[in-house]
Amino acid sequence: MNNDLNLLEKTELWVSPMTLEQANLTDMAAAVASVLGLEPEKVMVVDVRPDHVTFDLVVHEIAQESIMGKEKALLEALAAVPGVHLTEESHVSSNGILGLICSEEDPHEVTETVRAMRDEIVEKISHRAIVFPTGFELEQGLIEDTNTPYLKELLEQAGYQVKVGEIIPDDLYRMTDILSEALDRGYGLIVTTGGVGAEDKDHSVESVLALDPKAAAPYVVRYEKGTGRHVKDGVRVAVGRIGLSTLVTLPGPHDEVEMTAPTLIRMLGEGRGTWEIAHAVAAILAEKWKNKGMTHAHHGAHHA
């Protein structure tokens, strides 16, 4: 049985009361890491106050046995660091699963409680969605955004709580930053429309790959690189997975969003993997292009 616990982005713990006198923060972080069975670089001191110190674990998961009931050992390890002063009232706190450090229960008895807590959080996150339109055509009001309201309604019918995100400009770094922020805000589904084409202004797929290098990014159609306005060797879609969040790039033309979105939502509900979903979406688009003889079509633009 795998006893690894997903920390669900709650990776901080703090010790109080604690006072310092010329203490080495690196040694303090290493002491915590040692008790929790982590590499020294996986723990950082992120906040020092007059009466407490906050540590951050740079991990997404940790073995249950590494944290259960480790409060006493952790305090003893910190007290052994020169310049660290604790009292009999010193204790460890955390807002998340790391709070199990303080548990004195039998690990087997607490497992079901932890699993229920995790499942509840996972369920909540998995049904939070955000939809981002992209492109200068929308930024400048040249065309109407018909994709976002359509996706919002479809996702809400499927049980999602949906937020409409800002219009993302045709800029790789800005797009990557905005998607990264959505991940940090706990959206279980992050969808972009547009920007999957082969021109130099199309960055949706590359943004997802920047965040998840293992994302599935199958081709819809291939081009000879450098032909006309095609600076890339083809049109792709991408589906990535980071922690509890799924990132999906859909095309810009509204008819193609209508063709692919129902399949996307159905497969997400079935718990399909990123590879399956991405290839199913790509296959739908490829079939459309094949039937219409669009093997050399321009595909970077948005269509109302």
C-alpha cells in the first residue's frame, strides 16, 4: 500500500515559541529535513519572527510514516542547533496534512481520516475550472469571444464551478505566468482557447509544455517548417497534468471548440489520462481538416 500523502499545496509548518541567537538557518532547515526523511535542500526557512520560525517543504508528497508523531523528534533536532532556543511550550503547527507531525494516534487509525480529508479536498479542487481566451483579436475587441461563454455553460452543466479568466496576450512568458498563477490558485481544470497554430504568435501549447514537460501534445496537422507564416512544424493541442490540476489547450475557431469540448469533458469525467484526452481531441480536429482538405490551412486565428 502506498502511504505517500499529497500535501495539497499546504507545505508550511512553524515552530513556536522559538527564539534565535546567531543561528544558522541552513542548519535549522537541515535538522527538520533529517527528521522528516528529506534531502536537506527540500526544506527552507521562509519566515523568521521574534517568537516563531516558519519552514517550507519543497515537495508535493511525503510518506505518512515520515511525519506521523514526529513533533518531539523535530523539536529535539532543532534544539540541538547552536543558537536555537526552545521552551517547554514549544510546539509544531501546520494548516494542512503536515499537522500529523503532532499526532500521537496509531498511524493505522488515522489513515482513513487522512484519506477522507484528502478526498474531500481533491473533489473540491477537481471541480474548479477557469477558462482563458487568448489573442490580440480578442484583446483589441476585433472579434466576439463566443468560446468562453460556451465553455462556461458546458462545464457548469457538468458540475464545475467556472471562472472566466483574463484575455491572455500572444506572449509566451506572460501566458506561462498566468497559467502558473491559475495552478497556484487551486483550479483543477485550466482551459485556453486559441494559440495552438503554427505561427510565431501561437504559444498555448508551448506554455503548457513549459509548465509540464511531460504533457501530451499530439499533432493535428504537420507543415514544412518555415512555409509561409508557419514558423513551427505543425499544429498541436496539449493536455498536461500538474499535481491535482489538468491544463488543456483548445483551438480558437468556435466550431472546433464545439466539436472537441464535449469529448474533453466526458473523458475528464471518466478519469482518462492526459495522453488519451489529447489524442482524442487531436483526432477530432485532424478528421475535420482531412474531410475539408485543410492540410495547408492557416489555423492560428480565432473565429467567432
